[in-house]
Amino acid sequence: MSPETVGWIGIAAMLVMVGVGVPVAYAMGIVGFLGSLALLGSGATQGLMELVPFATVASYSFGIVPLFVIMGYLVYYAGFANGAFATARIWIGHRTGGVPMASVLGCAVFGAASGSGLASTATLSRITIPEMIASGVDKRLAYGVVAAAGPLAQMIPPSILMIIYAIIAEQPAGKMLIAGIAPAFIIVVAYMVTIYIRVRRDPSLAPSLPRAGWSERFLSLRDTWGIAALAVFVIGGIYTGFFTPTEAGAVGASWALFLAIISRKLTWPKLRESIRETIQTTSMVFLIVIGAFIFGQFLAVTRLPTSISSWIVDLPVAPIVVILGIVVFYLILGLFIDMVAAMFITLPILLPAIVQLGYDPIWFGVLVVFLAEIALATPPFGLGLFIINGTIEGSKLSDICIGAVPFIIADLLILAVLVLWPELVMFLPNLM
């Protein structure tokens, strides 16, 4: 049996294991181990299993993961998400669609300190959806806003997913993080335009609030200065080169702890919970990374990535057609499998072809992360939809899916913009 045939069997076996519920970290590790055993023998496989787990995660670049994770949890437990939403509502709540627009801005601001799309969705669904419904916003619109904008944390620094992609693709983490800023701005504007158009056509979807006075607006900023300073420190430090991304994570985590302490909202039980959840999340990420690297070593031995990459490059079509095919592939894959797992499985195969076709891997990374963001909100299996359903008592999954559809349409338009004009993504990274 040829190595390539073994590789195809390994990929099929892993997908079957994931499909029946085996955690993706274990599925990749088991298949990688057995495949290496079949191709390399017991001695080389033993050396691989002894070396890869430690060598993979005992890396300076991976130190950024727990630092960004604990920063997000400290910001959450200190209650800064509430302040971001409340401030945005005071400033724009009187405008057409102002209350749901404020939720989008609140999601963006909280995302600048969270780093996790799922954590952001879970947090903001508890805060913003009840407030929106109490203000008269249609419940489907309220669900759709958080389903779409909650995952924004995956695009905005300090995005954990951006860091994971940078590690897989061996790209500079700083450039990868900064590359998400312009697309995040485009996404926020597109969502707010979507809300405005819908409410303009049917004002009953979101009644406007009374206009707040200027004194009230400026007073509300005191609830957001801390998280704004956190975002400026982290993003500005990375962009100017004053910090490495890992150093920025340390500074951000320290600043978040300082803010939480002086706000007097961080109790000892909340601090313990922040640390516990950081350990859980980091351990989960590292297990997936270890499994992925074992699986990647197995695929490298089969030379399957090289063969597939050559086949893609030699297709008698324009490179843009290949990119569109890969985008459609990820959109379909995201309906059935977690996109973090999909990245680890597919990027070692697809990325060499992307580079050979002349595309920048940083740009492609932003595209993949945005596709992962779309997957969280895409009916019927988007994980963000189930988080909202589990968080909001009495909510129906059908209502959440219907509410998400207009924003999915907006996502597809944004996706077209990012594909057709890569310079929108690469403008800031190229200035670094």
C-alpha cells in the first residue's frame, strides 16, 4: 500500500472518528500515531511521540495563548462588557436601529479584550439580548445581532484564532493580529447598515430610545475608558513594535487584572474562576495543537499535502477560481465540523498551494478566520446559535436561525469584498 493511500485512509478515519463524537484532539493524535506506526515502524514512532508533545507547546510563541485567555476572562468577570454596551446605547440608542447597533458596537469593544468568539457570544447574549428585548427590539433581530456580532472577537486583536493560524502557518503573530483590524471595521459597518435597512423598512423591529444629553453621554465614557486603554495598549504596542505579541499579552493581562482590582468587581471567587477557566481553555487548545502536529507529521510522511498542492496549482483555471472553491469548501465544512479542527486538518494541505498561487498567507489567514466566524452563526449547526439557545431561557432555535439569516447574507458580501480587494486586509500589516 502506497504512503498516499495510507494518508487518504488516515484522513477518512479521522473524519469518521470526529463524526461519531471523538474529540478532535484525540482523533488527530490517534490517527497520526497509528499512521506513523504503519509507515515508519515502532522505533521512529516512539521517538515522534516522545518529542512532539513537549516540543510543540514548550514554545515562547505559545505563551501568548494563556495570557490572552486570562485577559478575556478578567475583563468578563470584572463586568466591563456591561459598560461597553450601556455606553454605546446612550450614544446611539436614539437613532434608527440604535439599540441593536449599540449591541454590535458593544460586541466589537468587548471583542477587543476577549479573544474568543464563543466566550464573547456567551457573555454578550446574557447582557445584550434581555436588554434589547426589554427596549422593544424584535427578539429575532436581537438573537441575530448577537449570533453574528458575538464571534467578532475572532477577528479583532487579541484573537486566539489568529494566533493559532499564525502558529500553523508559521507567520508573524503580530502581523496576523493587526491584519484583522480593517476587516473587523468593515464587518461592524456592514452589520450596522444591515440593521439600519431592516429597521428603516419596519420601524417596529427596534423602537428608538429618547435622546440622551451630552453630559450623560460623556459621563458614560467612564465605564469604558479601561477597556479602551487595554485595546490601545495591546494593539498599539504590537503595531508599533514596542511589544512582541507575547509581551503584549503579558501587559494586557496585567492591565486587565489592575482594572478589575480598582473597579472592586473582582472578588476572590471570580479570580479563582478566571484562573480555572483559563487553565481549561488553554489545555483544550494545547491538546488540539499536539494532536494536530502528530497528525501533520504523519501527513508529511505520506507526502499527501505535496501531491494535493501540486494538483491544485496545476488546475487549468484562474487562481481566483481556486480561492472561490476553497471558500465554498470551508463554508460547507463549517456546517458540520468545528472550524478550529478544520484549520488544523486542512491548512497543512491547502496552504502550500495558496502560496504557490501567489497569495499572501496573512491575507488567506484573515479569510479563514472570517469563515470560522461565519460558521459559528450559520444555521442549522452553528455553535453560536446553540450557545444563545442555551443562554436565553424560552428562546427557540428556529427564531435564532431566522434572525441570523440577514447577517449571514451580509457576511457573504463582506467575504466577496475581502476576496476581491486583498489590499484592504494587507494595508496595515504592510505598514508594520
